[in-house]
Amino acid sequence: MSWFVLPHRLRRAGVLGLNARNALYIGESNPRRLYPLVDDKLLTKQLALDADLAVPKLYGVVATYRDARQFQRILGDHDDFVVKPARGAGGDGIVVIAGRMGSNFLKVSGAPMSADDIVFHLGNILSGAYSFGGRPDQAMIEYRVRPDAVFDAISHLGVPDVRVIVFRGFPVLAMLRLPTRLSGGKANLHQGAVGAGIDIASGLTTHGVWHEDGIDRHPDTMQPLANVAIPGWDRILELSARCHELTGLGYLGVDIVIDRDHGPLILELNARPGLSIQIANRQGLRARLELVEREGGKDRAVEARAAFVKSRFASV
């Protein structure tokens, strides 16, 4: 059920609104010259690799139409892989291939794609069909993450991810994003994925949100969303915190996937993370951001920042 709440009540609850986010945090903490570091996924991946941060393995880059026609050379012996635009947004243009059947490739849904279909899709990426402003782009072909088994009961196809809001190097709020049938297996809330709040102190899921409404169960599996222990939680907090130094951005969203073999991997970064994470947690962002401003300090090591938020931001 959706409802209307008076603005002064939202402010008292510490809820951060869009205008305040843009003016007080994104505008003040994120210099525009640094945006390309996160808007270009290929550049983000290279920065993370240089900093020895865990990311899905990059098989190769398609930069020209000739590369597109020869994409199977990039694949080598890999039967499963992910194709994504380097400058895409919102999950658009991402194709996940789970295997092969004869001469065809199979998407995670089981739908077939021929080699020509993939070449055509790569051509669309290169032409800027999915990029910011329709600018020419590159396509990345990378390792297909296999989600940790803990998510099997509360996800429909696709790969769940953890979104963490990081302010001045402090992870302040987090949620688990779960694909649904409606989202087409993508962990994107605007396309119909489910968000489940995560208690910063324990790494346990709490409340859920779907289409901006609070829910307690996954709409496809009907399994409870609360009290799921996120694997590698301490590692996730530290990876998220390190992304502040990685980019220089003071306010950002960090998206992390949890592979069953490789553990937490940084998927991408966002200089303009959305605010639905507050609904998933039933917890306002603004009060936590202000606490970090007052008490966080500027010279804490990554481990100290993770310890700080675990001690100060427990949801229960």
C-alpha cells in the first residue's frame, strides 16, 4: 500500500529527499570531473584491478564492428558470459549467456541467441543504443557470476546484488536487490526487482520493498525476505569503503555481487544512487549522513570505518 506523508514528518524521520541529496551530498561531495570514473564501467574495472579489488574477470573488449564479428575469439573456451555496454545505465543492454546448445547460445531464461544475434546486439552497443546521451560505446565481455546458493529461494533467475551507499568512505545504508520475473532477471528496482534492507551491524536482511511498497516475501517464490545472512558481509563493508579512495567521490553507490566460488565482487559504482534504499530499510539516510559528518572524521582506516558503522548503525 502506498501512502502520503507530510514533508515535516519525513524530515523528522531523517529521510533524505531528492533535492537535498542532489544539493547537499552529490553536489557538494562529487566533483563532476570524477564522474567518468564511475560512468564508464570499463574504466571502473581497470581502477579496481589496479587497486587489487575483486571484480568479475574481463574476457575482452569489443571496440569496433570488426571486433563484434569476431567476438567468439574473445570467448575462447567459455560457454557462459555476460555482455554489457561500458557506459550503459539501469541494466539496459546487458545480456547474460548461461551456455550453448548446438550453434546457439542460451540466455539464463533459456531463450536462444544465434551468433548473428549477438553480433547485432554488440553493434547496437557500439552505436550508443544504451549509453548516456547515445554516444558511441564499447562492449565488455566478462565472467558470468554464479550467485551464492543462499539466494536461491528469494530470487528469480539473474544475479542478486548488494547496493551500499558510501559517504566519505563510510558505508551508511545497504540493501539486497533481488531479481523477479517482472524484472526479467535484472536486479534493478525500476524494472521490478525487489529490495531488501540489510542491517549494517549484522549483515542480516530486514524489510522489503517492491514498486515503492513494503513487502515481506519475494513475489515469485513467496519466501520470507527477512533474516537472510549476507555471505562475506565484513568483506562487503570493506570493499565498499575502499571505493571512496578508489574514485575520490564522497557520496556514491557501490554494487557488489556474491559469487559462490569467488565471494564478493565489485560490479559497478554509481555517483547518483537512488533513494528507495530508505524504504527497503525503513530508515532515513539523512540522520546517518549527518552523524558521519559530525563524528566520522577524515583519517580513519578502512577497517576502522567498517567498525564505526557496525557499532553506530545497527537496525535492531
